[in-house]
Amino acid sequence: MPNIDNSRVLVIGGAGLVGSHLVDQLTQEPVREIVVLDNFVRGTRANLRQAIQDNRVRVVEGSITDLKLLRDLMEGTDYVFHLAALWLYECVHHPRAALEVNVVGTYNVIETAQQAGVKKVVYSSSASVYGDAVFTPMSEEHPFNNRTMYGATKIAGEQFFRAFYEQHSLDYVGLRYMNIYGPRMDYKGTYVSVIMKILDRIDQGLPPIIFGDGSQSYDFIHVHDVARANILALKSNVTDEFFNIGTGVKTTINELVLLLLKITGCNLQPEYRPQEQMFVTYRVGSTEKAERMLGFRAKIPLEEGLRSVVEWRKKDKQRLRSEVV
């Protein structure tokens, strides 16, 4: 079992939603140094405000497309978390950038980690590799039914890790996340989640919009649980395996909207519009393998988790207003 005491840990994409919560949790571990690499395109320095109070945390601005920088950072590194990626909608509109960052960039991470003698890498994959569910709950044996550029890049990353394990014995664990939500979600950018779109409408006093009949169902998992799963994966003696990281609980868009209306104390009625193109309409993961092999089970129920999002979003907007003043 890996011993992370007095180790040097590199968190790639450590200023993002999952990465910054992971860095926060790593500061509770007996590691010697935590190096955060981020290009700050989606991740923010504000996400690391708490973490950088710890003098073991060092932040480096840069990209996984910079091979020299990766080689330098990997020297003397014991463990790596690789969370950096162009997001799903960015991959739709910028497919060549998706190839350069998610595919070539991931290969750069794997190659430099292997060359530097890194002991283990935890790779952030995605349930996007599955596409729409052929059967539920979706186990890790579910076929790759992906139809998106983003999912294709994640499949490529998984296959690179398999190949490097086979050829070079580079230990790794891959995590296939379901729908992640939580404090520090992006609500200002071009590509924001359905939760933030609903809250935007509620803030404006407008009815939340539901496309189709609202029966589309997903597995929503809180970012604190996802960060914890990463640390469990690192500490486990498991290698060369992929795991679903979700709750195993199905939530429809109708249920999600009603919960957010309840939490915000809003009595608006949702507005239904014709179905738009959606990448996935049904995805709920089996949690059995992660429970059995990693000892991971999600702890935060959806309503409690959504309350944490609403409260954080309100405080963050107040913070941004005060900074402008």
C-alpha cells in the first residue's frame, strides 16, 4: 500500500473544481510538499485561497502541453493526480485543442511520470466514456458508447495508461466521474452546468427551463466526495483499474429543478421547452467496484450538497461585488 508520508505530490489541474478541493484535503495528509500546476483557464487562484495558507503548497502556472515544464516538475515527485482537461463543450467547439490538451497533454503527463520514476498516478477520466446507458446501473464493464470528442479523448487517456502499465509497470488508477457538482463550480463562463443555469434563472425571477419532459436522469456526486475518492485511490494498493465515482442514485432533471426551487424558497413553476440536442440523457453508475476495492462510498446527499452550492454561490457573488467596490 502506497505510503504518502513525507511525499511530494503533484496535482495537475489543481485550481479547478475537483483539483482545488483535492488540494484542500491533501493539506490534511502528512505529505511533504503539494505542487499545483494549472493554466488558470477554468481554474482560479481564488479556489486555492484556503490551500495556499499552508506553506507546503506551491502553485505553478503552466500547461500540460509544455513538455519541459512537466519534466522539471516530475523530478523528485512521488505521486501525481492528473485532473487537467478541456471540458466537454470546449471539446465540441475546439476539437483540435481537445486533441492537443486532453490527448497529447495526457500522454506528456504519463511519459514524464514514467521517466521520472513516479510511484503512482491517479487519472481523472469520465463517465462520458460510456455515452448513454445501454444498461443500468452502469458497471465498469459497460461498453464504450461515447459519441463526443471529450469522451473520445478520455478513452484515449485510459488506453495510454493501460499501455504504459503493460510496457513500463507505471502504477495508476483511473476514476470515471459521474456528474460532479459543489462549491467552486463555474457560474460565470460560457459553459456552465445545468445547476448553475437553473440558479441563474431563479436569481432573475424567471422560471427555470426544462428541455423535453425532464425525465433525463443522472448521477450527481458532490465534489467533496470526488476529492476523497482521489485520495483513497492513491492510498490503495490497487493498480491498472478504472472505477465509477458516483452515488448510484438516479435523479431526474425534474427532481433537480424542484429541489433547487425548494432550497431557494422560490415558488416559480418550471417552463418546459422542446428537447434540444443533449449528449447524454440517462446515466447512473454502479458503485459496487469502488466500494469493494477502494472503500469508497459517497456520503453527501443531493439536497445537502445543493444547499452547499447555493450558499457558496451567494457568498462568492458578494465577494466579487466587494472586490469591485
